Amino acid sequence: MRADLISRARDGDGDAFRALTEPHRRELHVHCYRMLGSFQDAEDALQDTLLSAWRGLGTFEGRASIRTWLYRIATNRCLSALRSASRRPAKEWDIPGIEPPEPTRLGEVAWLEPYPDELLEDAINLPLGPEARYEQTESISLAFVTALQLLPPRQLAVLVLRDVLGFHARETADMLDTTVDSVKSALKRARAGLQQRRPDSAVAGSPAEDALVAKFVSAYEAADIAALVDLLTDDVFMSMPPLPLEYQGRDVVGRFCSDLFGTGRRFDLVPTRANRQPAFGIYLHAPTGVRHGTGLLVLTVAGDRICAMTRFENSVFPSFGLPRSLPGPRDLG
């Protein structure tokens, strides 16, 4: 059946081509996301991958599976994107009337976006190759994806193909047009680099998560700084890509939140999920009663505390099906 689909696709049958590639579309998108750290960039890379596959199907010799062949194309498209000089730069603080505290440090990852949980269904719960070392939930977490972005592009590709997806060394070498020895060397360096930068794994989906998240929402919407800080670990980490400002520790994160709420700003949180983590659309109360979406907040939970908060711009709302604004109470009738 596959041979028939390939033959028909080579003859220009678009339906046959879609039948060949559609089963792999979602996992390829997640693969591109892991490599690029951006939902939109992953979408662009996936479209480039499918277009290249359509145009190059005549060169497919069948020595590897269609899936492996597509991963080869996608990986090399992502490598080209990572090496491009047109990658998005970091931004400057742009919230009027609020001066942020001095950051603990400036982040090294200039661009990062969250991934909607609802699009992860059937995309990461797939059989992995025997070489895989990471659970799929861990390998889509924000901490893991962020750490990947700090690796050199070739090391990043090798680690994802080998340790996340479980491809053999020979398969990986073929995908990257290199040698097995080169793959082994890059993997060794990538593992060492990742180990230095990746924080300890959080306990995702713990029984206490729902209760903790409910307390967080209550404290955040009430602008109760004391209650909010009490929910954080001592070394809680806060980042706001593409802003490079990063904060670590209860005190400085508490000061940041105090400055944010101290101007009389009040927010509502609309729940969603990103990267298998609790997330919220943040909506700022306006004097008119309308609540304007200002960003997306993703929490990382460790036991009964929050160990990280990552805020993204409201440009990610469409991917999560979140509206740009919410009506005020009087507008609801």
C-alpha cells in the first residue's frame, strides 16, 4: 500500500502525498519546536519540510522509512533556521509606569514560545526508538526546550534525534550527512552541555498541583503578594522571553510582583495548559471594564510549590485559542 501511495504521489497525486505525510505531521511539528523553541518558527519549518518532501519525492529511494526521511528533511530545515542571521532578537522592557527591579541576570535565549497542550495529543505519546533517554513529557517542558536552545545547532540536532526520539547512531549520521564517530562525539558534548544548564526535573502533574494552582490564581487575582510569595520555592526562577530579564529567588520575584500590582493594576487569569504545564492568559482590568490580554503565564510545579514562572507576550494567544480581550461584567448582560 505504501509503495502504491509513493508511486501515485510521484505522479503528482496530492491526496496520496497527504496520506503518506499526514500521520507524521504533528510529531514533526513538535520536533521542529524542540529544535527552534518557537511555535511559529516550527510551523514555518514544517511547511518548508512538506514542500521539500513533495518536490523531492522522486529522490526517495526507500532505504529508510518515510518517517525517517521526513525527519531528515525537517532536521536540516531547522538547522538552516538556527544558523540564519534573521532569528528574532531580544526586546526591551516596554510596560509604561513600571520600572522593573535589577535582574538577577540577562537570559541567553533571545526567543522562546510555549506549545499548546491540546496540540500535543497524539504527537508525543508515540513509540520511541531504543536509544531514547528522556520521557516525552519531560522533553517538551519549557526548562528542557530552553536548555536545548543553548546548545550549538549540530549538537542540539544530535541530542534530539538520539536521546529524545531514539534514532540509532547510523540513522542520525545519515540524516545529518556525517559519520557515526562525529555523531557520538557531538552527542557526548551535547549531553555534558545540557546537564550543566538543565534544572532538576519538576514533579509535573502531582496530586497537589490543582490545589496549588487554585491558590496561585486566588493570590494573583487578589494582588496578595504575601500569599503569592508563600507558594514559591526559595530559588524560584522567573523569565519573560523575548525580554532578557531573569529573576531568581523569592525576594526578587516578590519585589517584581509587588511593583507590578503596586500601581493599582489588577488581573484576571484564564486557565489553559502549555508544554504539559499549568498556564494562564493574563487579562488586565481597564477603566472601561474591558479586560485586555497582556500575556501568557506558564508555571513549573515542584511538589507543593511553584519553582518557575515564565511569561510570554500576548502574540501567542491565537495558538491557545485565547481572545485578545474579555468583556466587562456590564457587557455580559
